[in-house]
Amino acid sequence: MEITINILLTIATAATPLLVAAIGELVVERSGVLNLGVEGMMIMGAVGGFGVGYLTGSPWLGLVAAIVVGAVFSLLFAVMTLSLATNQVATGLSLTLLGLGLSGMIGTGFVGLPGVRLPDLHIPLLIDLPIVGKLVFGQDPVFYISILLIFAVAWFLFRTRTGLTLRSIGDSHTSAHALGIQVIRYRYLAVIFGGACAGLAGGQLSLVYTPQWVENMSAGRGWIALALVVFASWRPWRVLAGAYIFGAVWIGQLHAQAFGIPVPSQLLSSLPYLATVVVLVLISRNKRLTMMNTPASLGQPFVPDR
Amino acid sequence: MKKLLIAMMTTAAALSMAVTAEAADKLKACWVYVGPIGDFGYSYQHDQGRLHAEKELGDKIETAYLENVSEGPDADRAFERLAREGCKIIFGTSFGFMDPMVKVAKKFPDIKFEHATGYKTSENLGVYNARFYEGRYVMGQIAAKMSKTGVAGYIVSFPIPEVVMGIDAFMLGAQSVNPDFKLKIVWVNSWFDPGKEADAAKALFDQGADIITQHTDSTAALQVAEERGLKGFGQSSDMIKFAPNAQLTSNTDNWGPYYVERLKAVLDGTWKTDNVWLGIKDGAVELSPFTNMPDDVKAMAEATKKKIADGWNPFTGPVFKQDGSQWLKDGEVADDGTLLGLNFYVKGVDDKLPQ
Amino acid sequence: MRLELVKRPQRSALFSALSPFIAFALTLIAGAILFALLGIDPVSAFYTYFISPISEVWQLHELAIKAAPLILIAVGLSVCYRANIWNIGAEGQFTLGAIVGSMVPVLYPELEGPIVLPLMLLMGMIGGGLYAAIPAYLKARFNTNEILTSLMLVYVSQLFLDWLVRGPWRDPQGHGFPQTVQFNDSAILPELMPASGRANWGFVFALVAAVVVWIMMSRMLKGFEVRVLGSSPRAGRFAGFGLNRMIFFAFILSGALAGLAGISVVSGEINQLKPVISPGYGFAAIIVAFLGRLNPLGIVAAGLVLALTYLGGEAAQTALGVSDKVARVFQGMLLFFVLGCDTLIHYRIRLVGLRAKAPAPDPATAGKLGEAH
């Protein structure tokens, strides 16, 4: 029993950064913008979070800094793609490139310093519940935030007027504009929200997952988050499911190895990626369903006519 | 605008000429690293070696380096660039640089090349390596003494001889204390992914290991040990700051003395190609202070370390292979050639070596 | 104050020509600030970055070597992107091309003669093309998002290469290290001018591919089909063009070119397979494709420029002690300025003061007004 709970806890820690970054990107993509710079924003959040956490000694301030850094960095993408209508794919990739370089530059002095860890938040009484206690009520703060984010985004997108507006922009920015909606303003806010989430995910890496700073420590997680959004066909709850399935396969293969299952480790390592492809195929076979959820104007630049 | 540009360029050209002229009487020594010097692991330690040499030799040398050089097609250019920019001796610190170095060394016979962890040498290409397995044997002994469950977890990157050697030495050390000792192995297929290393450490702990060691570069696994109140070993650098209550010792690379020695040889004009494999006795492999263990374990570790420094090889028979066949007869010592190409486990390792 | 874009009636030839220079000037200014902040003399930094890499013959060769795979891959990708098909897995197709092409010298090391090299190149193209056909098939058949599948297949291909060179294809004489046998001489792509540097035929392939694709895109029906389907699949269908056929065509073409780049790099420079054969060419090529404005000839220029920044970054590391990170930041800045300035080709930029802002236009007339501009 103990081991199952531990495994589940490990999965939760591994899935949380993916989940947080993906839910942010989901909102961005729902507004019709494709930001491939998640990896760059994440690593900037990681270095910002570590730096402020280390210098002030407060992991909480570090976490706030991670969010702010991610949001500010995403603003660069927003200005380029929204105000200057540059190509989103190229700008996003450049953002990742810049983020990896800039974070390394900023973080030069942080290498080899032990960071501060965000303490777990144990919710009294509830944590003593059998099984679910530790799993649901004895986790780190970012875990709770990630779950709240899913609730909040699901509610916002599908239960509020503003959410409806945002989705309509993603589906057709020209008709939204014709209805007098401030397309660019909405998209700015969406991109900044996505940046804040990616920054938070980065903060989780350097303040919870592995409290330290090293170059390139995001190690491709931003890309996985991007995959999760499509995997979830732009549905918040499916992002949750996807992140945890991915985390389970990821942790499962490590356990399989420790258990001594004689399969080439490269095959095991590629399982999460193959699984993503298979699930993507399964989901997209239902053509009507995906067409319905895919933001139709995703990735297309928009310039309001005057 | 155009005039200004031309003026700028002339100044720049003049400046760069001035720099070269001034530097002419210094020995220029250069390094090529495979990772970022900020990895706090392998490349970081080599760069510490470079800084050590700078401090020791002062204004007799000047140094330059290229970091993050991919082992693929960029490596040729990196070495060629350094050779053409006046470096008199160039250290390449990763195995994957071997063939590019062979090629470039042939092209520049007057420049000295030194390649870490390879096996191809020539007139102006030397090879150097460190016997990290010596430290790992000591670590294995400590692990067997300290473990309550009799199981250690071992996180590894890629199945190359260097890594296999480490696993085997660790196991032999552990078995010398506890013949039934168990070792669980997880390959993460990366030198560097702190998150994945942490996950692997958790998986190994969950499956009953209570001591962790790793042949990957980050401090993540040790931090997990610290959080869980268990024990572990550092790698490459002294990681005690990250795990003050968990680190037993750390197997550190200390390249500084070797770099100083080789640079002095170039300065004296006595440099010759060589193939050296340095160990504890040369100071290239250092075990950071033994901590978080009772005195008797510490005494045993010190004794073993001294025995190795005095010339004893952990790969001394009788040693059996994983399949049960005898590898080394009683008292037989493994020769360096076999060790450098090691691709099998010793008896008792519970894993199939990826082939 | 806010920025406002006004679409030009047609693309501006003036800014089309001028924008790279404006971008370059802006990069110089921002770079000067960056370097000055870091305590590096900006003048010598710029000299090292942009002039020193092209001031010596051997470096020109290196420039060609570095640019060749970028151009080859980006030219193929430009066709995809023009057709509105998002292949971002070129790195994987590069890897598979290298693997399949290397089957000849690795599995039949004794095979020699003039047939070996063409066979390898052909197999490399087939390998890359077939690997690209996987996301194409999934997209055409199941409507699966190709951005993700092609990206996931990158990771899978790298692990597959890793498994090969550590396992079945490992050189038995290689002391257990992860690498295949060295290719024999007839499996090595010859150098163009061995006397002066290392540049090999890969660069020629890149130029030829760029010209051929340029002709196809601008002079042939196929290019027209790509553009029509890319801008409006509906119109394409009315014209009788098949979208699914186009998906396969674009993917396989770009995959084959990426595969050719892969086998060229392995055969021309590395001469064996190793776990790492690419410093991220497949991803950098995406940027090159856009920097070149998806025009094959523009891509040649863009590939050379990006290669220059890599070389310049290395030169700055050794000559000035500028760290690798600064080099990357500088590269990122250049990319942002180039992308931003290209906006000027299609739009005029107006600064609008908040007070001067006209009352919100009636949405019904706004569209028409826009068209009338």
C-alpha cells in the first residue's frame, strides 16, 4: 500500500509542471494563438524562481517571481505576434532559444548553490484519512494550484461569458472583431496568462521538484506540455488526465527497470512519446469531435482592419 | 554610416591584432567541454581544473574554452578553431571528441592535443582518464555497511565501459562486506535531466533501496535521499551543501593537478604523448570527507582508500561474471585494456546490461 | 500610446529589401547595449561576430558546412509551411535518413566503389521520407495533429539511434564505446576543395535543392497547388487538388531533404554513426525557413546568416571570453529583430495616441474601409 501511495506521489510531482504549463497554453491556444515558446518561458520561470528564492530565502517569493518572470517574458512574444503580426511558430521557437540562453546567462552565479524548497502544505485532519489523505491533502502548494487551475480554467472557458468570448476569438477572429470584440486585447491577456503558468511550472521545477538551478533543467518538459494540449483536444479535464497518464508511463518505466524487467531501456524511455502518438491517433479518429474543439484560427496572425 | 563602419572595423582589427601580439609570449591552453560549465558536474569539474591551472601558473599561460560543444559535427570545427587561434595545447574532455581530435591533430602536428577518456593516441595526441572505479569500490563498501535493507539503488546514464566499470566496482566493494548485497539499476538515458534523476531515485527507494548512488551529473538524487531521511553518494563534485544529512561521501573529479603538470611540460618543452589513467594516489580521484556514518565505517573506508592509494586494484580476483563464469582467477588483476572496454557485469548485479 | 498596423495594398518592395538591414542595425544597437552591460567592448565583439568568421578561407568552408544541413532541411520545410502543413519533426527525419543511409557502410563495410555513395544518399532520402510519411499518414487518415506526432517521433528516432549504436551496430573493435565502424573511403562524401578547407558536397546539394524547389514553387503547377491548398483548402478542392495527396507530397519531400541532410552530415563530417549526430539542425532549420520568408532563395541567405551567428558565437567565446549563453541571447535578439522588421513588408506601423484614438468604427464598415486602403 505504502509503495502505491509513494508511486502516486511521485507521479503527481512529475505531472504537475506539465499540467500547469499545459493548462496555460490551452488558454492561449483557445484564443487562437500558438505559442511554441513554452520551454523558454518555463526555464526563465525556473531561474527567476530559484534566484529570488535563494536571495531572499523565501520560496514563496521565489514562486511569485517565477510567475512574474514567465508572464513578462511572454509579453515579448505577445508584442511580436499580436502587435507586429509576426509568424507565431517562428517567434515561439525564437522565444525558446532566447529563454534557454538568457536563463543560462542569468543563472551563471546560481550554479552549485542549494536552493530553498517550497514546504508541503499538510491540511490538518484530512491528511490522516486513509489512502487519499496523503495523496490529496499532503502535497506541495503547486500541486494544489495546478488542480485549482484546472477547475478555474474549465469554469472560465465554458461557464462564463468572457470565456465564451475568448473561445469565439479562437474560432474566428474576423467574426469576433466584426462583433466589436477587442481581439488583440483578449489575446494579450491569454498569452500573458500562458506565460505566467509556464513560469509557475518552471518555479515548480526549481523550488519543488529538484530545488536547485542548473542550465537546461527543464529538459524538454515545455514541449511535452505543448503535446498535452493537443492530446487533450483543448479540453481542460483531459489535460489533467493526459498529464497524469504521461506521468504514470514516465514513472512506470523507471519502476519497470528497477524491478529488473529485461527490455531495452531506450524502448522504455520512448514509451511516453509513443503512447502520446497512439492516444493522439485514437482521439483524432473521431473527426467531428476534434474539429469541434480545435480553435479554427489557431496560429493565424490577425490584424484588425480599420 | 559606411565610413563609420569602416572606421569601427579597422579599430577592431587593430585591437584584435594588439591582443594577439601581447599574448604571443604566453602559452595559450584551450579546453573543449561537451556540456555547459554550469552543469555542476562533469564539465564544471573540468573547468575548475582549468581555473586551478590559471591560478597555479599565473601569467605564464592564458586560457580559452568552448562549452556546450555537440559531439556531432560541431566538434571538428571547435578543435580546428582553437588550433588556428594559437592554442598550443588543447584538451578535449569528452569521449565523443575522439575522432574529431584524431583528424585535427593530424592536420596540426605542432600543436599538442589531450583527450580525456579515449583510447586513440598519436605523436601529438595524448590520452588521460581517471580511475573513478576506485572511489566507487569504497562507496560500495560504505553502502553495504550502512544499508539496513541490503539494497542500493544505482542511477545510470548510458551503458559505456566507464559506467559499467563503476557498477562492477561498487558491487565488488559491497560484496566484500555483505556477499548477499543487492543492487537495483535504472538507466535514464541522459547525462543530465535533474527531474528524471529525482524520479528514478524515488522509484528505487520505493522498491526497497535505502542508499542511492548515481552516474549522472545532477544533485537531484541526493536531494531526494535528504528529503526521505535516507543516504546517498555525490558524483563529480562535492554535493554536501545539497544534502548535509544524506551525503556519505562524493566521488569527485579533480583534474587541476594533471592540467598543471601537462602545461608545465609544454612550457619546459618536455611534453610527450602519453596514455595515463590516474587514480586516488595521483589525487585525480578524490573522495570528499566521509560524513553521516559511524566511526567504524569511516575507519574501514579510510583503510580501503589507503590500500587503493598504495596500489591495490579493486578488480583483483577471484571475480566472477554475472553468468557465473570466472573472470579473474585468485589474485589475478584485471588489465587496463579489459577494463577500458568492460561490457559485462560481475556476479550478483540484478540487471541485464543493455546491448 | 499603442501600435497599430495598417495593411499595405501590396507588399512593399522597398521594405522587402530594406528590412534585413534595419533588423541588423537594431541588433547592433541592442547588442552594443548588451555587450557594454557585460563589460565587453562592443566594437571588437561585433568584429568577432560578423567579420572574423568570414575573413579567413577555412572559416568560409566551415560556414558552408554549417549552413548546408540548415538550408537543405529548411527548403523542404518551406514547402510544408506554404501548404499549411506543420512538420516540426525534421530532426527525426534527419536522424532516420542518417540511419538508413548508413546501413550500407555499417552492414556491408567491405562494399566499395562509385556505387556506394549514391546508394547511401538515395537510401538516406528514402529513410527520411518514409519516416515523414508516418505523421503524413496519421494526418491524412485519422486527422491527427502533425505538429505533435512529428515532434514525438523526433524523440523516438533519437532513442532508436542510441539503441543501434550501443547494441546491434556497435563497432566490435570500438572498446565497447557507442559508435559504429568508421566508414570506408568510398562511403565518405568528398570535400569540394580539400586544399583550403573541409566544405563538402553537402553544400552543393543544398544549393541545388534550393534552386529546384524555387523553380517548382514559382514556375510549376505543383507550386501553385501548394500555395492554393495552403491559403485556402476549399478553393484547392474546387480546383481539383487533393489535400491528402498534398499532405503526403509535402511531408515526404521535406522528410527526404532532411534525410539527405542527415546522411550528408554523417557521411561527410562524422564518418560513422554516434549517439549524437546533430546539434539540433532540424529545429534551427524551422527558424531558417521563416527567416528566409519561406522562399528557397531567401532560405539560402538565412541559412548562411544563422550559420554565421553560430561561428561568430564560438569566435566570441574564444577571443573575448563571451560565454556561450551570451552568444545564444544575441542570436535570439537577431531573430526577433528580423521577424519584427519583416512586418514592415506587409504593414505600415502607426503609433496611435490614446487621445487621438478615433471612436470605435462601426464594425460593418470597418472591413470595407480596410479593403479600400
